[in-house]
Amino acid sequence: MVVFSSYVTPMDRQYGKPSVDDTSTNDVGIGVQDIGQSVPMGIAAANVQGIAAKMRAGAGALEIGFPGAVRGQRQAQTPGMFGKDQRQAMRELAEIAEVKLTTHASYGIMGLAGMDQQGNFSKEQRKLAVDEIKRAVEFAADTAQGGSVVVHTGEFQRPISEEAWALKDPNNPNKGYQFMHHGEEPERAVIRVVDERTGQVMTQVRKNQKVARAVWNRYEEDNKEYWDKHGGASYVDANGNTVSPGDYLDYEGNKIEIKDRVPVYDASTGRFKVKYNTWDDFIKEAAERNKLEAEKRGITIQEFKFKYPNEYMLPEEAFLRATLETNEGHSRGWAGYYSQGFEDAKEDLLKLRKSLSFYEKIEKGLPEDELWKLKREAVGTAQRARVPGMVPEEYKLPSEIIRDAIRDSVRRMEFEHQASVSQQQQAEDSRETQQHIMSARKYALRESYNSYAEAGMHAFDMTRQKKLDRPLIITMENIFPESYGAHPDELRSLIENSRKQMTAALVQQRGLSESEARKAAETHIKATLDTGHFNMWRKYWQNDPSKPLEQNDKDFHSWMLKKTEELAKAGMIGNVHLTDNFGYQDDHLSPGEGTTPVKEIVGILKKHGYKGALTVEPGADASTDLSDFHGLMKTWRLFGSPVYGAHGPIGREAGWTKDSWTNIQYSYFGQARAPYYVFGPYAPSQDWTLWSQVPME
């Protein structure tokens, strides 16, 4: 007679199917086979044998990750450390065990904009990052034969409060902030500006910083000279241009462009007027420049922003441009000052040389004892500065005096042209630099879109070259809130714009039609949604003081679920990391051990047809529990998946009580204690025993 117990073995049909346990309603419908585990190479596994051990433990899927970058190390391995034989072994092991593999590119790559540790951007750093992604793509093609290749975002550091999504209502800033780094961030935020040519940071603008700037000469009510003359009405200047209120004027009342504007002169003080400008002034300055550029092109400001994003000026760019314009004006002023007497000095030098020739002839025609009659008092430095009677007078021949004058004139001309040219060069350099000022945000995003598109192209090419059944997918992971790409709206924008770049590249370089290229870009560029990183936004969520803490937590969870649904509906999500924390740091707790609504998030994804990987990253359990595998088992528990069984293969016996996870998870095959016997290789060797057969123990 066969007696069925509650234990379900891997050979039973029920193994891996969702069921109900004491701690879960399992309304999500996730089974053992649906949940995978991350394997950081060099940490959780050292080689192919380590990966095989993870498969034998019972994981239905594995995400092979690489902590190292560029040159690998023993505890921070890279894809390049695994050759063809090892890759083949991984692939065959996965096929035999029916385990799905995905890949995580180097953990050390944070975004593809090319930002280094100093916050500067470089093409070399960008190339290095993209190459690391390509290495991971090729590894995935050889081992996983397709699937997700996770890439960290984190394109650049940005103040949270500066983003439109940080406001409770973007159309009404007075309603306050929904997200904010700290209470003073909106006033003290630091924004960086780079040189577009090099990617180097030129300045860091702090919003509460006041900067002295010139008051520009404009046709406005404060400019009494011209406003009173024309009664504030438009007029035609001497050059035939119509001058309207607000236009820039030169000192003769003629209309000039913004780049040629001049400061207001205050006759009462004999000085040019200056004032302290605040961040709001630079917002107005940027808006004014954008309006002028849009009018030149005959389009609206919104059209200008959309069609010419790199030319659309931001306040931080206006701030630096104003500084460089001041420097340019200073240099041009000194250049003019130094060069103003150069033409006269040049004519004087010619006259002096003619005089020298004349007097040399006279001196040669006189006897030696008669030359003293030609001598004149030499007016040198000492003579000009002498106190009468204190410095003896000096007399020289005319030719000697003229030679001294020629020497002084040559030196003076050299000083004037060197000083003037250097100042003019500085002015030109300053003007040229103004043309290449770019917000770090604009620069980084431009580089990132191109980089992700390049990585997507490589995934597209490798999928076709290897004839893979599953496409290789670049999946951008939402990383820490302090960096761009962590917010769901930023992640979506990264994906959409990278897809646009990839679509254009496929059309131009691979000859695909527009529709084919767009479909390929949507296939090969998606997102990895990390639930733990997502939950870290809780520390920047601004609580409603009129609500209890519990209600604020619920509001935050509602926001998370809403954003998850937006990404799922848009078909953005291609991979999921299941981790948990308490909303502060990326502690990598097992799902259900923190405050992240992991089950609810997965439920929404399943509702919208998500069929990709669900990977547990049990980092904390490797240290605080018995093993990292316990993190996977805790996830099974959360989703109500049977391992030792919630029911038998045929049915429950009368009076049978199912085991709870607490009786199973930390036990030895259901027993609360270790076995009192051993067998197999663990048993003592029987090759040699005493005649009495007394155990050696």
C-alpha cells in the first residue's frame, strides 16, 4: 500500500505550482519555477561548479552578475574571465536543469554618460562603460542564449527638487514638493555646467548664490533719457530698426542684439551700474534668450525646446554665460586700452629713425672737439624724477638721445601689442566658450541616449548573428534616488529617447524600415525594475503632516503601484529584481522582510502580461541568515509556493495538518533536529576495523 505524505518532490507534478500556505493568499500566482536568484560571480559562486550548486539548490532561474569591471579579480569577476569551455558548460547545465539564465553587466558601471569619479564626463569613460555592456551581451549570447542584460543607470547627480515630478502639482508649484532631498534643497541646490567640447565641469551653480552683474542699457522706464524722449512708445532708430520697450540700446539710442549689450552709465557717480542677480534673474535671462531664438526661427518657444534641445537655454547656462560675457567685456576693454596709442607710437618710431639718420650724418661731419656743441640734456627716468639739485644733469649727443628714444618706443610698442593681443585672445576665447556652455544634464543625457542605443545595436546584432530564439535585451535598472534614472519617469524617458536613437541608427546603418527599426528598438531596450531601489524613494517622500504615518506609508505605496502600472502598460519592463528594505538604504533584504510592496508590484506586472524573469537578490541573508539561498526560500514563502508541500500529490489525508514554513525552512527535511546517523561519504571509512568491530570513535 502506498502512503502519500505532504512532501512534494521535484518529480511530482505539484512541485513548482502555486499553492496557499499559512502566510500568503498567493493571489499573485507565482510558483517556485517563476522565481530566480542572483549569483554575483566571485561572491556567491566562484566558477561553473558554484553555478551548478545554485541550480541543484532549487532555483528556477539564475541571474549571473559581474561585480568587477575592466580587469577582473578573484572576488570581482568579469565576463572576460570565462572562456568558451566554461560558457558552454554553463549553457549545457542550464539546458539540462531547465533553468533560465539572465545576465547582469558590471556592477561598477553607473550609467553610460561617461561620468568619472570627479563628476566630469569623458568620451574615454563612456567608451569603457559601453564596452563593459557589450562584453556582458556577448556572454549572455553564449550562456543564456538571449534574455535580459541588466545595466545600472545613474547617469549624473541631480538635485531632486529641481525635477518637475518632485512637485505635488507640476502646474502649481505653490502646492509644495512631493519629493525633496532635504528641507533647504530648493534654495541651496547645486547645478553643474560643463564645456561641451571636453565634458569637463566649468562651474557649480548654487541657487542661493548672488552674483554681481551689470545693469544693461535698455529701452525701459528707468532709462529716462530715451523713455521720456519717446514717451515709452516704439520708435525708429538711426539705423532704421524699430525700437520697442525692453529692447537693448547702445549709448546713442540704437537697437542692438543681446550679445552686444552695454551697461548703464550713471553720470552722478561716474560709474557703470551693477546689481546683484539671483537665480530668478537667470531664469528670466534664459527665458528671454529662448524667446529671441524662437522668434528668429519663426516658431514657438515649445517648438524651439522640442526641435533644438541643445540650444534651448537653461538658467545655469545663462548664469555662466553672463559671467563669461563680463570676462569678455573686461578683456576687450583692456585690449582697446593697450592698443589705442599703438598707431601713434608706430608713426613716432618712423620719425625717430629718420631723425637718427639725419643727426648721424651731422655728427660724422663735425670734428671730435666740436661735438660737445650738439649735446643736449638727456631726459631719462632719473632726470624726469629728479629733485632739483639732487641728481646731476646728463648731456648726450642727439643720436644717443634718439637711440634711447627708439629703444623705449620699441619696448613700449612690444608691451602694447603683447598686452592688447593677449587680452583680445582672452576675449575671443571667452566668446567661443560661451558657444559651448552646456548644462551637465543636457550633456549627460545626450551621451546616455547614444550609449544605450549603441548597446542596443550590439544586442540586436548578436541576436541575429547567433540566431537566438530569445532576443538579447538591454534592461536599464532604476538605481539609487540621488542619480538620474532612478525615478520611474526618468527611467521611462531614458528608454524612450534611447529607442529613438537606436531606431535612427538601424535605419541609417542597417537599412531597416522605420517600422522595423522601431519594433527592434522596443524589443532590445527595456527596463529592469528593482523593487528595493524603488522603495528607497520613501526617505525623500514628503509626508502630509495632517495624516498619520500609516496613511502616509499607504500613500507612498499607492504611488509606487501607480508608477509600476504606467511602466507595465507602456511595455517598458523586461526584467525584475525582487529585493526589500525599510525605505532608507539598499539593504537587499528578502522580499517580505521590509516595507516594499513586492507582492502587489508583481501582481500588477502579471496583470499586464509580464512573463520575464523575477530575480531575488538576497544579499543580506548571505550575512545575517544561514545562506543566501534562505533569501530565495523566504521569497517562496511570501508568494505561497510549495517546496515541502502544502498538499500531497493526490490529496490531503483526513486529519492531516500541513507544515508551516517555520517548521521546514530551518529544518533537515522536516525534522526539527539533525539526524543521529550518517551515510555515504559522510560516514566513517570501513576499509579497516578492529577484529572486535569496536568503532574507533
